[in-house]
Amino acid sequence: MPRRALLGVAAGLAAVAAKPAPSLAAYGESANVFGKTTNASGFIEYEGPGYKLLLPSKWNPSKEDVFPGMDLRWEDNADAVTNVEVTITKSDKSSISGYSPQAFVEDMAFMMGKTSGSYSTGSEGGFAQDTVAQTAVVDSYEEKDNSGNTYLIVETLARAADGNEGGRHNLFKASVKGGKLYVCKVQAGDKRWSRGTSKDCKILSKSFELA
């Protein structure tokens, strides 16, 4: 076979080898879950059972199965405190509008961490007596996507008496569909949040939609 022909065959084989396997492509840009992606360099597209979102490309999947109904958990490869969790559980509500922001936060308290044991403390540091942690709702509102699905968005700041990282920012985006409550929670420590982590966290949270 002529040398030119051999080079052509080699180039063809290299092109085939470079194509990602279908199972891997489903987690990348070629899955095209969201249509044209404008921030392809920093995020990858992910589609789960009944939902879709964008994941920061520098985050990795976590094997931890922390909560009942957990379907996805990814974390920042440089800081495990910064992570995203998606849970799917049964709901007796016909719409997310059946939850008030405060009731929703109370129901989701287990996702923000509970301190076990009882303590006797003063009221130092702005905490109420005998309180070692507290969560404040920073913002909450509802919005709809192009398909008419309604979402409850709640931002919280959870602080602990030990002052670790200044607390935890949590972005919740939740919706109810088909008797199921879909919750996406993005978390980051307050110090990293103020240094720029908030940008990726907000893009991730906003991208969460029912499929």
C-alpha cells in the first residue's frame, strides 16, 4: 500500500479513537441537554432521572450517600465543603407553592447539618442561650421555567458557634412534579463564597431544572 494511503488509514483510526464512548459523552458537551452551552469551558451537562443541571468541570462525583432519596452528590476537588446534592423524595403537595420558605427550610434542616447532643451555653456571639447553631434565610422567591414548572429558590446562611469558615451558604432550588419533591442544594463555606466560589455555585443552582 502506498505511504500516502497508509497515512490516511492511520489518521482515520486516530479520529475514531478520539471520539468519546456514548456512556461518557452523556456527561459532556455532546449530550446537548441544554442546547448550545455558552460556558462550556467551566461546566459539564448532567441529566438525572427527571432533572438536569450544569456541574463545574473541576468538581468530582462523591460516593457518599448522605441523605434518603439522594440521587447525586458532587464536590469541589479542592474543598469537600463546597458541594451539590440532589434528592428526590415523595411529596404530598401538588406544587412547590404548597411550601412556605420558612416551612421548607425547617423541612430541609437535616441537609444543613444538625448538632447532636444537648448543650448549656450563654448568649455569646449573637447566639441565643443554649444554641450552638442557627440558620438565617437570606433570600427566597418563586420562578417558572419555559415549560411552566414552578421552583422555590431559598438562600440560607448557617452559622455555628465555633465559627468554622464563617458559616455555610446554601442555595436551595426545589420543585414538585408527579408526586415527587426534587431538591437541589448547593453549599459553600462563607470564606470561599466571598472569594469567588459564589459565582459557580449560583450558575449551578440556576441551571437546575426538571427535565
